Amino acid sequence: AASRLRLSGLCFLLQILNILLFAVFARYSPESSPSHCPPQLDCSQTNQDSGFQQPRFWDVHIQVLLSFGLLVAFLGRYGPGSAAISILIVAFAIQWAVLVQGFFHFFLNGKIYVGAQSMVSADFCTAAVLISTGAVLGRVNPVQMLLLALLEVTVCTLNEYILLSLMGVRDSGRSLTVHTFGAYFGLMVSRVLYQPHQDKRKREEQQDMGHQTVFAVVGTIYLWIFWPSFTSTATVLDNAENWAALNTYFSLAASTLATFILSPVLYEESIPRMVQIQDATLAGMAVMGMAGEMLVTPFGALIAGFLAGLISPLGFRFFTPVLRSRLKIQDTCGVHNIHGLPGILGALLGTLLTLLATADTYGDRLELVFPLMAQGSRTVTDQALIQLSALPLTLLLAALGGCLTG
Amino acid sequence: AASRLRLSGLCFLLQILNILLFAVFARYSPESSPSHCPPQLDCSQTNQDSGFQQPRFWDVHIQVLLSFGLLVAFLGRYGPGSAAISILIVAFAIQWAVLVQGFFHFFLNGKIYVGAQSMVSADFCTAAVLISTGAVLGRVNPVQMLLLALLEVTVCTLNEYILLSLMGVRDSGRSLTVHTFGAYFGLMVSRVLYQPHQDKRKREEQQDMGHQTVFAVVGTIYLWIFWPSFTSTATVLDNAENWAALNTYFSLAASTLATFILSPVLYEESIPRMVQIQDATLAGMAVMGMAGEMLVTPFGALIAGFLAGLISPLGFRFFTPVLRSRLKIQDTCGVHNIHGLPGILGALLGTLLTLLATADTYGDRLELVFPLMAQGSRTVTDQALIQLSALPLTLLLAALGGCLTG
Amino acid sequence: AASRLRLSGLCFLLQILNILLFAVFARYSPESSPSHCPPQLDCSQTNQDSGFQQPRFWDVHIQVLLSFGLLVAFLGRYGPGSAAISILIVAFAIQWAVLVQGFFHFFLNGKIYVGAQSMVSADFCTAAVLISTGAVLGRVNPVQMLLLALLEVTVCTLNEYILLSLMGVRDSGRSLTVHTFGAYFGLMVSRVLYQPHQDKRKREEQQDMGHQTVFAVVGTIYLWIFWPSFTSTATVLDNAENWAALNTYFSLAASTLATFILSPVLYEESIPRMVQIQDATLAGMAVMGMAGEMLVTPFGALIAGFLAGLISPLGFRFFTPVLRSRLKIQDTCGVHNIHGLPGILGALLGTLLTLLATADTYGDRLELVFPLMAQGSRTVTDQALIQLSALPLTLLLAALGGCLTG
């Protein structure tokens, strides 16, 4: 009874806090059209989409949807019991992320200006939080989950601010800031909260096989349908968008086939289970996060997706046991294999592609994908080094934040 | 066997009737672009969206989808057995609503001109019918359901015509014309058809717990994804749209948190069931119906959603038993708590906001949200009175129509 | 074990082959805007959508989604066990179709230029493959399925190329090239692979009733929401699009009612099962494929949908047993009734409407729907004859291809 009321009280407190903070700080941005944006305000992100009203409008929906796509992804493993908590996390994290991100990006004259753009950024953060919860699901109670969300949103925003705004890293599909960050944050929390015994949860998992498959099917379809637009919404131009969406599709298709190749070899099953296919789908997406808009040829996307699809089941088979026994990290949903490894792969691929980026292959798109390079204020090598250095920085921040939270 | 054939025969009759009426009256509008709209035809509604092709195109899909979102919402309570009847109701109500609404809005030279706009209006009506059926589900047979749809579409269209066209009430998200009307119409029908015994249905409900949760999860996700666009499609400008969508999101998030606050207190469960979360989501939407485009600050949306999220479970706990024992109204799906009360709250909020609306806070948007006030032909107080008077009028029409139908 | 490894090996081989072929041939189209399209390249299809960026962008998503809509449709009958194979088929068929279609449509200087348009065409092909697999599901193993996809994509592309590019047949919703072709291809394969005994599968079907209903509900809703846009994306203008979408809606509503009329008469059930409603929905769609953009009056769509909704259950009742006993064709999912017959009906309706098409009734739209007729290079009768002759040609190609594959 006490723990029940503690959750209830915490929710009440946080909601009242949010309402007060919103009342004091948040206002709708005076005009959503960039021409009316006050010059002091950082409108650079908003500007990217200007003249392209429709996608920005849809952005918002698609992002939230994808937070839920991830949610459904975890449901595939844990059944509807965890859905209620996930929705609680989403409902709180979105409000909180709008506030925290507002302080970093849209702060002016003591007010935060809220628009569709801030909702999109908040959704990205919420996605990272959901990935992290995947690592600790079943071992922390809802109150701890809420506190985790509270802290992670802050650290995640800080990481995003340093990478994207200060360093000028291109990470349109958020391989680093969402996938890698979320995965390693969750893993560090899991490490700190290490408990040797967790048999109870496993039985529950077995019981729910029927629903698990239903959710996995629905989740996979959701992701196939909407993730390509997710990857592409954050890119600049209609043209580049198409490339990002197509690259993601090819990556998805290749990583799904890769699962069918490895699964019979590793697990001695003729056909992989739906949950494995869903994992492959997620891995194929995570790898395309950064590189999606940079790849110039479709076969590159096929190879990247293929590799991601191979890494993910191999990680489950050989890496998760090592993690568990040696490093004492319990990874309930396998976020390391699904989001962590492909995210790192995607970041390395993005670095490689940045090195190869020349005005010849990119043409007009160079200006859009790497504006600093096109202006001549940064060389190819500099940009590649910056992209590369973003990886350890993200890992460091995620690890520190995770330890702290744990 | 006789009742089976009666349903079959009624469907046949109604479909043939529809085909004949369509053959005699309905034509596609000559051009969907407003410039070609003949001056005698009431193109005002179409004009609102002009120059913004894409949303109008998507409108249609989103609306039908939402009729189904509601459908899924009820499925959460009654299992797939009732899905077939709901789809029958939707399939019939859409055809019929296009006809009836056409007579009110798009009638010219003895012909109805059908376009995307009429499909959207028809979808709104269908949503109201689905809400009403929620109140009587399990106690009327399909034939009665069809007759209910037949009559309710007519009364609903009449109500909409009086409120929106004659009185100039702003109700973009249809707090009044869909949510409140649908809920009280259904409740009156339920009152007239009062039967003391209904034990059989309850057992069936228990049996279907597994599917219930699955449907509730899917339904909640659907609503989160698509309702904000629903609220915003009927508003005027891209800018106003963004506000409406954002307001709805904040309202949703707050009302979900409110459920987590109240549920442990009221039901002694640590985590609310998915069906309760879905109810809170619906309540958070219903309250934003009218006020969505009028709210100028995000914290207002948070407070409104928070209140709606609190009212709905309290209503279930304390109000539904009173309704049942004193007023002899059986409310199978709790539409009074989910749609009725939040709808009234939303209408009152809309009135309050209209009173507070000044040119200062709204700026250019005043012209879009309250065109009559901006033109000076109506004062703030007049508009607020009209908004307020729309509430009892809707209740009256819903009650009368419900009695008649019952 | 051998068969497991054979599947794994085949997947590996095909994926490597795809990567190699993409590496050699496929490049992204230099600019997605048609103005930059090199004159030697066949840009006619791309041109159709020019100036209308948004739909083309969404096209891609909606199409893949619909491939999955169909997938879910079959899931309704076979449970999640077959979902994994279907997703494998989709993942492979999309890659392969992009290649094969590229050779026919976008081949220039030894390179295929891949864009959003090619992805859309590939999705159409994948949909046809999924329909075909519906006829043989449960009787072929995954390896055979992959080979079927390999061959069918090739024949389907050939058929599409002959009909749409060489003969100038209008088939925007692909009544012929997707529905009819897919159904009869699958039936011929089924004929060749005829096995007298298949009792095992039936039991499994019974077992899965619960999930079946869940999937049928979700599938029906998916189709209602997204199919109208599917039909309309391939048409030319915003205006024509609206007509196609509205026609499809009316057709859907009428065919659903028709199921409620026939089902009590044929099966002695008071309410049709969800799977039957889903079949009616699919039939109502297939019939609108070709005629969707040609119908000038809403009541035409109602009648067509009504007929399709009547044909489909009648086919199940009287035609499937004949097929099985006389022609020795086993049609596991009833694709003949759902896709085959309504597709033929749609093609005949399209021919009739072409005959009736005059400049009077169509106005400006004539130029868009039948560009060759508007230019005067083809008479009404010629176009109608061509539309009609496309039907036996499609049947012939489907039958030949099916035999060969079997």
C-alpha cells in the first residue's frame, strides 16, 4: 500500500511541478513561420524545414508514434503488463523533455518558446529513455523508472546540445544521440543495480508467448511503415529525404534477410521467431541513423543493413552471456545488441562516409548535409574527426549519467 | 432464424435505399478547388482549407481512422464479438451521413455535391453514433443498432447545422457536437431501454481479458498518434493547427499522469489497467475538442487535461453507480465519464477562453479563430454567450433525440 | 537440419546476389525533380506526380504498409506462424523488384536510377507476390516461396510493362496487374502443386481462432484507413485523387453491408465473422482498382462495391468447392474470391466506363485520366478495346507464369 501511494504521490508531485514550470516559463512561439522568429532565438533547427510545412506538421505525430513503436517493441518481450508503465514514462518524459530542451535551445527573455520543433526534440529524448528502460525492465519499480526518466532526459539533452549545436556533428537519424546513448545509459544503470537473482520474470515471459507474437508482428509492421520517415524527417531537403528513406528501406530489407540466414545456424530453428525479426528490423534502423542521408549508393545501404542484421543475433548468442557473467550487466531486452552495437556501427560508417564526401559525389547536396564543409570553414578531415569523436563522448556521457542514476 | 433474416433484409433494404438516393441526388462536386465552386453553393467550409490541399486530402483518412479508433476503444471492453456490428454501423452511417449532411450543407439545384469535405462531416457524425452505441452495447440487437444510427445521424446533423452554421459557434474539435451529443444521446436511449437484468454480458466480459488488454494497448496508441491531427484538421491555419495539436498532446500527457495518481487511491491497484489509461486518453481528448485552438499557453492545456484525467475515474467510481441505481441509466462502456463529462468541461473551458479572448493575446489568429468577432459584428460577450448556450441546446437535442429513438 | 541450412544458404546467396547487382547497376537518380531527369530516361511515370511532392513521399510508406496490410490479411487466416515467412518474402521481393523493374523502366547507360517511384513500383509487385502466396500458403516450404517470389516478380514486371507502358492501359489502382495477376498466378501454381491430402493445416487453423479474430480486426482497420490513398496515389491530379479515394470509400461501405446481407442467408450465422468482413473489404477494394478514377458518380461506386461484396461470399460458398473437386485447385486463402473475381469485375467495369467516357462528363479530367484520348490519337472504342484486351492478356501471362513456376 505504501509503495502504491508513493507512486501516486510522485506522479502528483511531478505533474504539479510540470504545470508550474510550464506556467512560469513556457509560451507558444509567436509565429511558427521562421520569418517571424526573433533573431535572438536559435531558429536554426526550425529554419531547416521552412517552406516545407507538411512534413514538420507530421513530424510530431510520427515521432510520438515511434516512441510507441519502440514501446510496442518491448511489449513483444514483456507482454501488456509493462505497457502501462511505458505509457506513464512517455507521458511524463515528453512534458519534461519539452521543458529541459526548451532551456537549452529555445530560451529567450526568461521564456521557453514551444513549437512543433520542440515537440519533435522531446520525442527524440523520450525514445532514448524508452531504450534505456528496456535494459532494466522487470528489475526496477515504477518510481525508480520515473526518476530514471527525470535524470536521463537531462543528460540526454546535454549530450545532444554538445554534439549537435556546439560541435556541429551531423546525426540526422540519431544513431548516436538516441540509439547509442540510450543503450549504454540503460546498460550502466543495469550494471549499478545488478542483482544476482531474477528468475521470477523469466517464467512470466514464457507464459505470454501468444501475445508476445501478436505484439511483435504489429510492432514490426509499425516500424517498417514509419521508421523510414523518422530517419528522413530530420534531414534537410526533399531530395535528401528521399535518399534517407530509401537507404533505410534497403537496410531494413537486408537486415531481415540476414536474420533468416543466421537464425537457422545459431538456434537450430527453421524459421526465426517474430521477436528476432523485430530485433533485426530495429538493428537495421539504428545503423542507418547517421549514415542514412550520407550514403550515395543503394548497395551501401544493403551492405550496412546486412552487417547490422548479422551483428545483432551474433551479439545475442555470444556477447550477452559474456556481459552477464563477466561484467555483471543484465540486459533484459538485449538493447546492447539491438541499439548499442548497430548504433556504434552506424557512427563509424558515418565517419567513413564523411571522409569520402567530396563535392563531386554530393553535388548540391553537400551544402545541405554538411553546411560547414560547403562553406569552406571546415575540411573533410576535421568533420570526420568531429563525427568520430562524438562517439566516445556520447559513450562517456551515457556511462557517467547511467552510473549517477543507478 | 427470423431475426437473422430480418437483419439481412434490413441491410438489403437500406443499401438499396442508399443507392437509389445517391443515384437521384448525389454528384461529385464539379471541382474541388474553391475557385470553381458555384456561388450559390455553400462553400464556406471548403474555403477554410483552401490552399492547403494536403491536410484536406488526409482529413478523410484520419477521420475514418478515428471512428475506428473509437471502435477499437470499445473493443477493449467487449472483445471482437462486437467489432462486426460496429463495422456494420460505420459502413451504413457513413453513407447515410453523406446523404443527410448533403441535404443540409451542399444542396443545390436538387443535387448534393459530394467532396472530401462531406466525407469528413460524415465521419464526425459516425463518431457520434459510435459513442452512443457504446452506452447501449450488449443490450440492443443489430437491427435496433441500425435504426439508432439512422435516427441519430439525422438529429446529429440537425444539431451541427444549428450550432455551427446558424449560431456561429466555434467547436473545431467537436467537444459538443460529437462527444457531448453522442454521450447524452446514448444515455437517453439507454434510459428508455432500461432492463433490470443483464448478467449474461458480464461473464463474457471477464472471459476476454487477454484480448481486452491487447485491444486497449493498440487503441491507446492509435489515439495518441492520430487524435492530435483530428483536433487540428478542422481548424483554419497551419499556425493554429500547430497550437491545437500541441495543446492536445499536453492534455493527453497530463490526463495519463492523472490516471496514475488516482488509480492507486481509488482501486487499490499499484498500476492502472490499460483500459483505464485508454479512458483517460479519451477524456483528455474530449476536453480539448473546443478549447484546443483557443488556448494560448501550454500550461492551460496541461491543467485542462489533468482535470479531465481526474474527473473520468472519479466519475466511474462515484457517478456511474448513482446513474444506475437512481436514474436507471445503464452505461455499458462508461461513455458518460469518458465523453460526456469531459465534453461539458471542454465546452465550459471554451466559453471561458472566449471571454478572455482579446486581440492582444491572439494577434492575427483572432481573425481565424473567431472571424465574426474580428469583423466587429459580434462582441466578446456575445460570442461567449453563444458558446455557452450551445451546451444546453446540445443536451436538449440529444435528450429529445434519444427519447424518440428509444 | 538440411532443409534449415538450405533456407539459410539460399537467403545468403540471394542477398549477396542482390548486393552485387545493386553495386553494379543501381544508382540513386541524380535529382528527384523531373526537370533534371535526363531526356533519354523514361521519366513519364515520375512526371505524373511532379509538382506534388508530398504524396510521392508518402506513397512509398503507404505502399509498403499495404503490402503489410495484405500480410495481416493472411495472418487472419493462418496465425502468426506464417508472418515470419511473409516478411521474408517482402524483404526479398522489394529488393528484387527494384532491380527487375529498374531494368524495364529506369535503365540508362548501364545503370538503374533508383528513386521513390521505383520503390512504389516495387511495392506493387510485392503486393502481387503476397496475393499469390496466399493461394499456396501451408503447402509449400519457405525455399519454394522464395523461388516463387523470384519468378513472379519477373513475370509481373513484364506484364506491367506490356500493359501500362506499351499498350497504354489505364489501371491506376492495379485491379489487373496486382489483384487479378496475383490471384491467377497463385492459382496456377496451386494447380501444379496439387496434393490430395492437407488435413493437418486445417486443425492448426481451428486452434488459432482467437488470434485470427484479433488480426482480422486490425487488418480490416488498416485496409479501411490506408487503401483509399493507395488507390488514389497512382492517379494524376489532386482532383482526380479525391474522386478515387471517395469512390473507394463508397465501394468499401457498400461491400461491407453486402456481407451482412448474404452471410445470414448462406451460413446461418446471425453476424458474419470478422474474417468474412475483411474479405468483403478486400473485394470492395479490388473492384475499385481500375475504375476508381473513372467513375463520375458516387452511386456507381456503391453499386460496384455492392456487387463485389455479393460475389465474394457467393464464390466462397459455390465456387471454391467446384475449384477444388473439379479443377483440382486448392485455394488456401480464397484469393480467387477475394482478389481474382473482383479484379475481373473491376476490369470489365473499367472497360464499360471507358466506353462511356466523353469529354462532356469528364471535362478537364479527360486529359489526365486518358491522355491519349484527349490528344485525339486514340478513339474511345480503341481505348475500351485495349482495356478489355488487357484482361485476357493478364490472365494468360499469369497462367503461363504460374505453370512455369509450379
